[in-house]
Amino acid sequence: MLMAHPSVLRELIARYEAQHRRCTTHGDAQERRRMDDVVYTLCVTTGTREIEAALQAARRQLGRVGREGDGPALPA
């Protein structure tokens, strides 16, 4: 299976978290579309179909990278 570069995963997680915050405060159609886009991208990148599974997979992969010494892991 192809694995995304850790910096890509970190960026996607950060985008998801930021967009999630925006959607809870400004739940307009444009914000929801942006949220859908980042959820879709994160799921495709991790080979999953649900956002929770995508976040777990991304964090698991980042945790492995951190243990292997290739960079800091993202906290769960």
C-alpha cells in the first residue's frame, strides 16, 4: 500500500481540525463543502471510508514515523 508523506498527513489533519472548528461556528454551505473536501482527501489518502478511521490511520502512520526517528509524531 502506498503511504502518504508524513508532512501531507500532518497538513490534512490540521486542515480537518481547523475546518471542523469553522463548521461548528459557521455552518454555512461553503464551509460544509470545504469540510467534505478535506474529509474526502483524508479518507482517500489513508485508504479508508470514514473520517474517524482516516484520522486513526493517519495518526497511527505518524506514530510509526516518530518511533522510527524520521520526524516528530503528531499527538493523538
